[in-house]
Amino acid sequence: MLSLLLCSVLCLVIYFRWRKRDPSEPPVHPGGLPILGNAHQFLGDTIKVWQYLKELSYFSLKSGGVSTVYLGPKWRIYIITDPDDCLTLSNTCFNKPFVYDILKEWSANGLITSDVSIWKPHRKALNPMFSQQMLNENLVVFNKQARRLVDQISVESGRKKFDTHKYINLNTRETVCQIILGLKVDQCEKIINEYGEAANEMLEIFIAKTQKLWLHVPFIYERSSYKKRLDKCVKINVGITDEVIRKRKAELKKVNYQLDTEDGEAVTFLDLMLKLSEVQGTFTDLEIREHLDMLIFAGYDTTAETLTFALKLLGCHENAQQRLYQELQEVIGDVSVDVSHYDLAKLVYLDAVVKEVIRMYSTVPVAARDIDRDVKLKNYTLKAGSIGVISGFGIHRHPLWGPDVEKFRPERWLDSTMPDNPSIFAGFSLGKRNCIGRWYALISIKTTLAHFVRNYRIKADYSEMVVKFDVSIRSVSGHEVSLEKMLAVLLGVVSFILYYYWKWVSRYRGLKANYKLPPMYPGMLPIVGHAHLLIGNTTRLWSILKKFSAECLKQGGVTVGFIGTDIYYMIADPEDSVTAANACLQKHYAYDFGKPWMGDGLVLASGPTWKRHRKLLNPAFSLQVLHGFMGVFNEQARRQIKHFDAEVGRGKFDHLATLKHIALETVCLTAFGITADEDKDFNKLYMHSVDQILNIIALRFQNVWLQNEFIYSFTDMKKRQEEIVKVLNAMSNSVIKRKKEQIKTIPREQWEQQRRTTGIKCKALMDLLIELSEENTLTDKEIREEVDTAIVASYDTTSCLLAYIMMLLGTYPEAQEKMYNELNEIFGGTDRDVTKDDLPKMLYTDAVIKETLRLYPTGPVGLRYVDKDVQLKNYVMPAGSQCALFIYGVHYHSNWGPDRDQFRPERWLDPNNLPNPNMFAGFSIGKRACMGRTFATLSMKTTLSHVLRRYKITSDITQLKLKIDFLLKPVSGSFISIDKRS
């Protein structure tokens, strides 16, 4: 009875200690029980364990990035998913917790398991072996093994689904044996079979011991069947590795440790370690064996799983697979050609695919650290004596990745939506104790995929895939794919290609026979014409468009090119540009790619619709109306100043984000007639969605096959477009609905008074649109399309142009001082608001804006459809052709003089020396020129007057990198630094 009483008292003490938790601790995951905590939730098979780990990660994300679970009354575990907090913990606590002890029975001093006192010197010694340069020397082996995999798997081509994992697992084990141990393929049998099976069994034991708390009691564990099984597995693997080391050591002794290789292969890791041991005494034989065990296991297991997931995901995403195939053809070409390290540097989409696979399925999704001291995070302090779990899975599902975080989208690594926090990707862990084999894995995976995708077309369904967790995650079912030989696919389209070739030749010969053609742009290929030059990302597209412009100018202002059977007249001659712009009012079909979003808004509409809408909306852009917005422009400029104040004296910062934010607010106030505080989340979501949709439109134009609606309808890009358009339309519709309700419920007199108190002193664009709707002149759909058009055409262009202006002024201080002196003279050294009477006096400011637009036109090229024969100065554009108006080329025409490449605002101050008016097309050209030109100029002049009167700007515009997604935008290097003027 006394024993029972003591046990009861002990349980009560433990229970009340469990209940008394610090309220300042991170949120505790629900479902915990007294005494047991959350331990019971870890029970189950490895599939259930993975589901629970995901649940913990999502709860941590929902809780702000840190949460807590308890294993019994003793072990407090923090689940961390905030990227910055994960990095802090990684670089503060280096030792692994007790759960790794079972692996220490196999490899106590391996890099994964060793204490920090051993890990630091050993990591330093091993680092040179894993450098990218060193691993590039192993490409001979990586290529040989990739070709071997392609050959072995060929028996499955054309059949139904099969399991890829058995082939890939075998192949990666062979690769590890060759690169790490120096064995030939026929010497790897023991490693592949006995060693691999024993390692997998050890992982099962590891998970079982972690789940079952009673096995952490040494007395129980030492007498369990798990311990006996583990000892047997360790004995097998240690025996195999020791035998390899012993044999190789004896061979090296005979040649006095001279490391010679054959067939251009690199020195193996084992040889390097043995030499370090012999010459410098860096490692003991035991340490060599323990490092090899960890390297062998980590090398083949994680690589094999990542490749399995990669094939599965590519098989489910035809568009991504096709784009990867095209990049491989462009960079490497024939299937018989091996991958070089030069090729790897060029394969940017392959890199994006691999990283996105790892983001979706990190093979090691969690890593734990022993918290041996209090660790201060952003919002919490982790208590010493606890365990910290860094959830790579959670980091890779963080909201920073955007609303499509759960989707496989390699393009995110190439566009502007990629988060700029380096800790947001934890595919190879974080901090100083990250994965030493990162480059090994990347080079191996990329080389294998480069061979595989060039040879096979993959089909799969990853919705059937079931995943488990045993230290790493792996697919336990549903990892089947089916393959088609790419050769068979290509032969299937030969007849189509021959027909298209005949059509292309007929079109080209017909044009040459009936029309005098301008010089042909170099690089034309049969069938595709110049389409191959456009393939790539939007940064490369801008580079090729600049080359088109330069060639036009070189050839007298007009050249031609082909995209498929379509002929394009590329025009950079000022007079011909105006002629074409006024004769061809119908937009190119590429603009139709934006119609699911903007419909027949002014930018996209053609013919009667454009003429009718332009006439109806003209009154909203009159100078009298726009002068009424001066209060808004001044207030928004002061809001911009508040944002900039926080950056004074702090060095370089990217000013574009805040410029876009304020510009969108300004458009909301003027176009929507709502204040910025009415919907605080509107800006962020709208800007992100607009960036995405414009990138999609540009990529469709670049990638000719995506212009076909049938092909495009099956792509992930199409699904993403539909989701984005749904978001954008819902946002615009909600604002229109809210505005209509306001007009209905608020008396007109009160509404006018409210407009005045919010700084809006005149009729907003939407008020005009709604009035037109009430008169049945415009439908609700047309209102939304015009509002969307007005927003994207306003905020994106003005914010980018302001960014270029500030960077140019920061790069050319003498121009900045001239502008400042002009403003000082107008405003008398005060910071008063800008009035409409001040605007005409800002002559140098106006010159700076025009000169910036000349050098960096926000719409550098316009595309039109030629619906009738059009006579240019020296050529006739035939009906049915396409026309590209190179405004960028017009702005760099020789008529601008020998200094046309230089920023010189002074050129605008002498009307007698200015070229003819057709030389400047900063707001487009001809009858369809930008309707919002005056709006943009007034807004920018007001903002610049406030900024320049307050700050001195420093920058370097030579660091600016640009892209084009119909608008010219920065992708990097848009930095300035500011200091207050005295």
C-alpha cells in the first residue's frame, strides 16, 4: 500500500508540474494529455508519423512560426517554422539531442551525429572534398551512371506504370560506391544489398525508439528486441566498411599514398581521407569508418528519394517537363552528349525544377537541436534543456512563398515573386551545420535528370503517392510512372513538321515575290523563324528586344523577322513608327492573352469598342479634372516621405516596393475614390497578383507553343492564370459594389462633402464610370475592365519610372543639384504643397522626367496587327502581317545626336535643338497614345518635388537589371541611399 501511495503522490507532483506552464511560452499544440503530453500522438506507423509532423508544422505556422509540444513531463520540444528564427537556432545550438543517440551506436563521430567539439574540426577537414570544383571532377561518374540508368530503365518504355524507385535506388548506391569508396560497379554488391538493407532496418528502429518513450529507459532498451536487431545491423555495416578501408589502405601503402586516377575520374573520398590520416593524422581509422558510413547513407538515400519525387512531379506537370526538355535541347542538344559543368551553369530551369522538388518534398523535412542555453528568438525565448525542431517542411510552406505555396511551380525561382529572405529555403538545412553534401546532391540529381528527360517523356499521377517518415521522407506507394521514348514522340510529329515547313516556305516565297522586303534579322531558322531567339525568361527577352532595336537602327529603321509563318515588321524609324501606329489601330494577338483579366479595357480593345470607350472616358483625364487631384498627389507624396524617413542614413535600400505601394494607393484614391485605409490588404494582394499575371502573359508570348489555346488549356500556367484572374476580378467587383452602395445610401450633398474631407476634390474615374452605367452606356463588366486597365496602366508605370528617375539623379549628382535648385527657387526653401501654378515652372524637373522616359521607356515596344496594306517610306507592310513599334529604338535614333546613350536633361531645354516631335514616344505613339500622360506627369512632379526638397539621393544605375513583361521593370539593383538635406 505504501508503494502505491508513493506512486500516486509522484504522479500528482508530475501532473501539477505539467499543468504549471509559463504563459509566455509559445502556443502548445492541442491534444496533449496530463503527464503524457503529446507523446500519444506520435504513436502509429511511419505514415501516421509523417502526417502528425505536417500537422505540427502547420500549427506552428498558424501560431506565428513557433509552437510547443511535450513528450511526457520531461521533454519540451519547440517546433519552429519561421525562417529567421530557424537560422538563429541553427547558428546558436549545434549539438544534436538524445533522439540521435541510436545512430551514434553506428556512427558516433559522423558529421550528422557527432558532438560539436568533434564536428567543427572534422567539418573543416572534409569541406574541400565537397567543394563545387572538386565535385565537378566527378561528372565522369555522374554521366556514366545517368546513362546506365537510362539504359536499364529502357525495358519499361512504352509499358504501363512501373516503380522507378528500385532502378534509381540501385543506381545511386552504385554512384556512391564509386565516388566515395572507389569501388567498381561489379564490386558494389555488398553495399547495394546487405549494407542498404541493414541501414534501412536501423532507420525503422530509430523511429520506433523515438516514438516509444519507454525505450528511452536504458534498462528497458538494452533488453529489448530492438537493441538486438540494431547490434546485428551495426555489425553487418561496420564489417563491410572496415573491409573496404582495410583493403584500400593496404593498396595505398604499397604506392606510398600516391593518388593516381584513370579515365579522367576524380580522387575518391576514401583515398583523400586515408591520405589525410597518414600524412597529417587528421582522422583515426574509426573516424574514417564513421564518416564513410554517414556519407554513404546520406549520399544514396536522399538523392534517390529526391530523384523519385522529381520524376513523379515532372510526369504530372507536362508544361514544366516540356520547358525543361527544351532548355536541355538548347543547352546540351543530342542525347549522346554528356553534361559538363559549363552546361550545369546554363541550365537555370533545371536548377529551378530541382529546388522546387526539394521545396515540395524535402527528404529531411525536420532537424533537431539540443538547446543547451536560452535562445532569444523574435517573439520568444527558447529555454535551455529543451529540444528545438527546425521544420524545413514548415519553412517551405511559409506565407512568404505566396498563395500558391502548395503548388509545384518551378517558375517561382526565376521570377520576381521569389522571396528575398535567404533562409526561406532549407532544402539542405540551415546555418553553419548545414548539409556538407549539398553540391554532391545537386550535381548528381541535375546530371541524372538531364539524361533522363532528354531520353524519355514521363507520365505520372502524384495524387496517388503515399509518403512515410523514417528520418528522411520517402514514398511507400504511388511512385509509379510510365515512359515514352522521346524519339518515338518526335517521329510522331515528323509529318506535322513537314507540312508546316511546306506552309512556311510557301508563305516566305509568296511575300518575296509580291513585296519588297526590308533586311531580314539574322538568325532565322526554317519553320520557327526567329521564335527560338525569344525563348527564356523575361530578362533574356529584354536583352533580345534591345538587339532587335539596334539592328533596326543599323538597317535604316526597318527590319523583318518571322515567328512561325507570321512576318513581323520591326520599326525604329520615327516617321514610319507614327505612320504604322496611326494606320494599325488593332492590337497584336498577344494582347488577347490579357483579355481574361482586362477584357476590352482601353489598352486591349480594338476597333469600335476602343473608339467608343476612349471618347466616353476622355473627360476624366482633362487637365481641369486632374488639377483637382493635387490634394491627393501632395498627401501621397508626404506618405512617401514618411516611408523614406525610416531609411535615412542607413545605406542602400530597394525603394521600388514602397514607390509601388504609394502609387497604387494614389490610383485607388483617384480612380476608385476610396481612401488607402479602407482596405489595408488590398495593395499587397493586388500588386502580387498583377506581377504574376503580367509574367504569365509575357511567358506565353515568348514560348510559341503556349500561344495555342488548346495546348495552353492543359498547362498549370492556365490554371494559375484562372486563379489569379478570379482574385483580381473579385477585388475589383467588391470595390465597384461598395462604391455603388455608397452612392445609393449616402445623399449626394453628403457624398460631395465626404469627398472633400478625404482630399478628393473632383469626380473620380469610377464615379464617371458608374454614371455611365446608370445611363446604360457601359455594363458592369466594362466598368470593371476599365478600372483594372486604369490601375495597372497607372501605378506600375509611374512607380517604375520614379524608381529610374531617382536612380539617375543619384548617379548624376550635378543633374540632381540643378533640379534641387529649381525647386528651391520655386518653393523658397519651404516644404509647402505643390499647386497647379507651380507645375509649369518645373522646367528642369519636366526635362528630367522626359529624359528618363527616353532612356527607360516603360512601354519599350508595342505590337500591332496590320489589317490593310500600309505604305511606309521605303516599304509596304502587307495586310495580315504583324508590326512591332520599337519605341526604345526611336529613343536611341541617331537624330538624338552622338550623346544619345547619355542622361542629359539639358537637351530638352533648348527647343531649337530638339529633334521632331515624333522622336519622343515615352507615352506611346499615334492615336492610341497613353490617355493618362498628364495624370502620370502631375503625380511624378509632385512626388519628386517633395522628395528632392528633403533628401539627397545616391545611387548607381549601372547595377540596374531589367526585364520586360509588356512593361519595362527592374528585377535587381534598384537601390538608392538617402540623406536629409540641411
